[in-house]
Amino acid sequence: MLRGDITVAIRNAVMKELAEVGYGRLSIEAVARRAGVGKTAIYRRWSNKLEMVMEIISDVAERKVPLPDTGSFSGDLSLLLMIVSTALQHRVASQIIPDLMAEAARNPQIAETLQRALRTHQQAVGEKLIGQAVARGELPAGTDPEVAVDLILGPLYWRLAVARQPIEEDYLEKFTVAVTAALRATG
Amino acid sequence: MLRGDITVAIRNAVMKELAEVGYGRLSIEAVARRAGVGKTAIYRRWSNKLEMVMEIISDVAERKVPLPDTGSFSGDLSLLLMIVSTALQHRVASQIIPDLMAEAARNPQIAETLQRALRTHQQAVGEKLIGQAVARGELPAGTDPEVAVDLILGPLYWRLAVARQPIEEDYLEKFTVAVTAALRATG
DNA sequence: AAACGGCGGAACGCAACCGTTACGTCGTAG
DNA sequence: CTACGACGTAACGGTTGCGTTCCGCCGTTT
């Protein structure tokens, strides 16, 4: 019964508004204005700002990234780094993600949603990546996927989403070498 | 002329309020309420929410961390990791920093203040840490301090401030080994 | 003793947004 | 052709916060 095009307009407006003003300052009225839609259309779909944002965000976040399997660990790793760094360089993502992460620190419901949406999926990627490498004999058997994920995503996230420094040409390459060495050392 | 104890009360209130509701939702009136102070006392000191927060934050952020020099790279590194992880585990810091980082993505003035307060200082620590290690022959001469800082702070920040996972007993130890190996490999 | 000035408190007009309601329009299903 | 229901618009009363102003209190300076 609810018109699909209106829903889409609202979803887009929420994403843009989130990127521009953040969750804390996001208002239903601004979303409605931006979407060219009445407030009623929004309240007909969700009862809350929180509920609305959570539904929209988890929808977006659950679009799964294909797990790489290029045949070698360094290949898998560079591909993963490329995918993640590209994603983190998109303006909307790099604004929304840190904002919601910060918000999650004070709102348990947001925290839970993000954990489910990101952590679970990310964990799967890490386990597959490391598992493949261990199976191929490229990493020692005791390699901890959790540590690995920290070592891989941490610096990228730090550089792109926090420090907001550009990634230079050979950075990912250097980084791949460094991470590989690091993981071999922890086994 | 301005009473010092009042100023202190306001500063504390701002920090607590920042941690609880974030910059976006921070209001002068709430700060005044929390500090047990009239709004006039605040406006007598700063003219804006932005100006107020920036002054208070950069004041706090500029308290310099002593640069470690334990005699060996792994010693320096574990000490640094300990200091940073302890800092990031404080409730107020782990709430305020990601929040302001996210805010910085949309407010150039906040971005500039944070860059000056954090990046500059952090860069100095990185350069000293790596410089010492290179001088001692523990790391290859070409080691890039910028990459090193990413490799060291990134995973810690990710784990503590973003993913909000606890640090287990031997994590920092493992991590020290991993980072050392990584940095040797990039030279 | 008197003047000064920072203080808290209270109120100002203004703006934004909340969540809800009433109304009139319009496309579609029956 | 009619009835339904989602739509936009507009308004509601209530809340919150802005930045400013005026007041009376009180400690310090002179």
C-alpha cells in the first residue's frame, strides 16, 4: 500500500542528512523536507527517528561484500584492502560510519545494530581470509583471525576515516607487505 | 576578574556533557545546568558553543604525552601501546574522541583544531620512536614514520574506540611482536 | 563607606522540532 | 463510478535551546 518511490526518496534523504548533520542533529522534519515528502509519510513507516535510522542503516550495511579468493594470501589481502579503502573513501560512508560509531558509544540499540551488521560480517571475512591462508600454508596454524582483522582494518580506518589522510600510490602495497609480515610473526 | 572556580566547573561540565550527548546535542543551557552556573557566566567567557568547546578541547589535548625512550624499540613500543590503550580506555576519552572526529568531518574548524592538537603531536611521537629505532639499527633506514603511526595507532583505536572490544591479557604483547615484524618488512 | 563587577536567576522574543490531527487531492482497485 | 487509502499541506500545543537583558546579591577594591 505504501508507495515505493516515496520510501526510496526517504531512505536517500536519511542517508544524505546523516552524512551532513549526523545522527544527533538529524530531524524528521529535515528528512521530510529533503525528500520532498510530508512528515505523515515518514510516521506512517516508522514511529521514531531511532527506528527509522536503524532500519535504513542495517538494510544498507547488510549488503554483503563478496569474500575474496584469489588463490594467494597476498592477492586476497590486496583485494580486500582495495575494496575496503574504496568503500571508506566514499564521502557518505566516511561521514556516516564514524558518526554512528560515536553514537553507538552512548546508545545501546545503535551499538547492537552496528555490531550485528558490521562485526558479524567482518568476522566472517576475517575467518575466511585467514582460514584460506592457513590451509595453503601461508600463515602459521595458530593465527588469530580477530587480531588479523584489527591489524588489517584498523590502520585503514584510522587513516581514511579518522586522520583523513589520502592514500598514496604505493601505500596499499607497502601495507600488504607489512600486514603479511605481522601475521606471520604472531603465529 | 572571572572567577577561576566557576571556569573550572564549566570546563568539567563541558567534558561530561560532550561524553554523554556528543557535540551535536551539547547545549549551553545543559552545560550551565550541570555546572551549577548561570548562562551569563558562560557567555561572559565564550561567545559560542563552538568557540567554547574548541578552547576547552585544545587545552586538554595539548597536555603532551612524554615520549618514551626505554633503550630498545620493543620497549618503547610496548610502553607507547600501554599509554595509548590506557588513555583510550578511559570512558570520557573513548566517547569524546570518536565523536569529535566524526564532527570534524563536517566542520572545518573542528577538523583544524583536532589536526593541530593531535596529528602534530602524534607525528612527533612517531618520528622520535622510529628515529630512535633506526639509529639503534633495529629498523631499516627507510622506515616511514607515517606508516608506522598508522600501523600502531590504527588497530588500537579500531579495537578500543570503534569496535569496543576489550583488550585481553596478551594482546598488547602479541601486537608488539606483530608491529615490529611489520615495520621491519616495509624498510 | 562606597563603587565596581562577576555572580545566579528569571524572563525575553525567536526559532526549530516534536508527534499528532484534520483536510482535500489523486491514483487505483473493485 | 465509487470507495479506499496514501499522499502533501497546514496547523496544533508543547518542549528545548538560542543569545540577550535586567535584576538583586555579595565579595573585593579603593
